[in-house]
Amino acid sequence: MDGRVNEGASGSGQSGLGPRGSLVMSLTLALLLGMLSLLVMFPAAEHLRSLRGGERADATLHTSGSCMIGQCRVEFEAGGRTVVADLPTGSGGGKQSAGAALTVRYQADDPQVVAREADVGGGGAALFAWISGGAAGLFLVLAGIAAIFLVRERRSKRFRRSV
């Protein structure tokens, strides 16, 4: 105990990413969350809404999983034949177990395009799109703050050198 503060393994006295690392990390997260929102979730919400007027059928959850990311399958009768189709990204109902009964809407000309009737409003996917878009905005603000700290750090180094 020589009175020094724990300087960590590197002995530099710094912990965390620092302003430059924070800037890069924040910009990366903002980009990824923005892409998730714009390229995945908003189109998923529109796709779900497009099935509002589709044919209605009673179905059984064939494969349960994480329905929000499109890992659930349903089995139903369409045009006299049994169809097993994937639920689209943005679907709810992931907490239901395989064999659960539900109602679906599907396109008459392509029964593989299907969604749970409870999801055809697109609300869950749209909400997730807005949340991920808001998080992207938050990380852009954090990147701006990190950029300000970088500029101030450079100015203070220049000032110390000139004095």
C-alpha cells in the first residue's frame, strides 16, 4: 500500500475504451441498430400488415421457437392440402409450445406466405423497429459526445505543448 491508486494490468491508469474507442463503438452500434430497424423490422411490419385481407385458417404451431426472428412454423389446411409454413420475422407467440392452436391469415395464391391473425396489424414489429431506431439515435448522440471529448483532448494537448 504505497498510496497509489490501482492502475490495472497495463499500468496506464486508464480503464474502459477511451473517447476514440467509445466513438467507434457508438457509431457501430448506431449503424447496426439503424439497419435492423430500417432493413428488417419496418419491412416486417409492412409484410404483416399486407396479410390483413388474406384467407383465414385454423392452424397448429408446428415448431415453436423465437417467433420474433422468424423461427416458428405453423401447420394448416389450405385448398384441401396440408401446408407447413414459416411465420415471418416480427411474429409474436413465441411463448406458445408446439401443438398450440392459433388462427392464421395467408395469401390465397401462395399459402406459404402466412402470419398469425393476431400479428397482421404489424404492431409488435413496428414497436421493435421504433425501439431499435431510438436506440440507434441514442448511440449517435453518444458518438457525438465522444467526438467532442476527442476534440477537447487534442486541443488541450496542443495547448500544453505550446506553453
